[in-house]
Amino acid sequence: MIPLIADYIAAGETRAGRARGSVNVVIGAVSVIDDDREAARWMARKAVALYLPIVTRLDTTLEIDPELMARVQGRVNAGEDEAAARLIPDEILDRFIFAGAPRDIIEQCGRLYDAGAQRIELGTPHGVDEAATGIRLIGEQVIPALQGYRSR
């Protein structure tokens, strides 16, 4: 997705008479970070299950099995949010949300920086039980580990 967005930005820079590279690619998403990796990913999976059926209709770049989306949408429509969440595979989860232990977030952000992102924003809710836990982990582990990327 980042190369596609970078191409859109470059075209806009040209039309606006701006220098190529003068506008940064910024990536932001909901973040659920906890030392309990599985708890963080479960919370995130539940959130993704609720909005994924809507996003797939709006974003034509997504290639997600229509049968899977129909099953997720059916569970959401029936009020079976946890059943819908169980249908979300890891590869889809990781495309939409930062979720897991600090190491997971560091690796995911590293891949995004390597793909061309210049800035990454870790959005709320941050932690599983309370935001302060996720914020602490971001400050103590994630940001220090990503300092090298931020200076590129």
C-alpha cells in the first residue's frame, strides 16, 4: 500500500509544483500493545471484525476472499462479534492494526519504514485493560527500538 500512496503523493506534488519528496508518507492505525501478546491481538481482532466488512467495500486495493467477508459480515450482523473476530486471520489483522507485544509492534513498524513510510502514528486504545500500559510499552520499548528508522 505504501508504494501506491507514495505514487499518489508524487503525482500531487508535481501538480502542485512542489519538489518530489516534500510530502511524507504517514501511516497510522489503532494500536493494542501489551506484554500479553495474545490478549492484545484478541482485542484488536474484535475491533477489526467490526469495521473490515465496511473497509473492504471502500478500498479497492484490498484483496480479501469475498466468502470470508460474507462470513464475517454475517456474524457481525447477528451480533456475534467474538465469532466474527475468530474468523480474522493474522495476515488481515496485521494489515489494519498494530497489535501484540512490543516486539510485534517494532517489527511491524520496521517493515512499514522499510516500505517507505516516514512517520508512523500508533493510535488508541493502546493497551488491553488501560491505555497507560500500552503507552508505557511504547515509550519504554517501541520508540527506543525505532530510533534508527526515525533518523533516516
